[in-house]
Amino acid sequence: MVNTELLLVSVLRSLVEVAGFFLLGQGLLYVLAGASREKNGVYQLFRIVTSPVLRLVRLLTPRLVIDRHIPFVAFFLLFWLWIALAYLRRMICAANALAC
């Protein structure tokens, strides 16, 4: 049972980490590619991968937050979720006397 919980938390943490890195990469390409970013294949891939996260954050945030700020909010929400999952993983390891 402990291994299943630990595996689930580790997989969720990895997914959050990947989504955060894709958001970070999309932001860097946004700055570096300039106006021609829409023609960039890598930027298009990043947009496809990050679109579910951005849609979810748009649903969670009030309309007061403008659409231009949604990627920033999504990145910081992912960051805090990543920290919370690391804490949860640590608590599971400590509660079961595991060396994680």
C-alpha cells in the first residue's frame, strides 16, 4: 500500500514538473522568438502540451485575472503544487520509516 501511495505521489510530482518545464520553455521561446514564434514548430508543440494546464487554470481563476496573466498564474500554481507533493512524499516516507 505504501509503495502505491509513494508511486502515485511521485508520478503526480513528475507530471507537474514536466508541465512546469514546458511552461517555462514556452515563456523563453515567447521572449526569444518574438513575432515569428507562431511559425516555430517547438513553440507550437509547447502550446499543445501546455494548453490543458492553461485551460484548467483559466477555469479556476476569477475573471478578474486577465488572459495574458494566466501562464504566470499557472506556473506559480504548478510550482506550489510541486512543493506540496514533495512535502507529501516526505511525509509518506517519514511515516513508514523509508529512506527516500
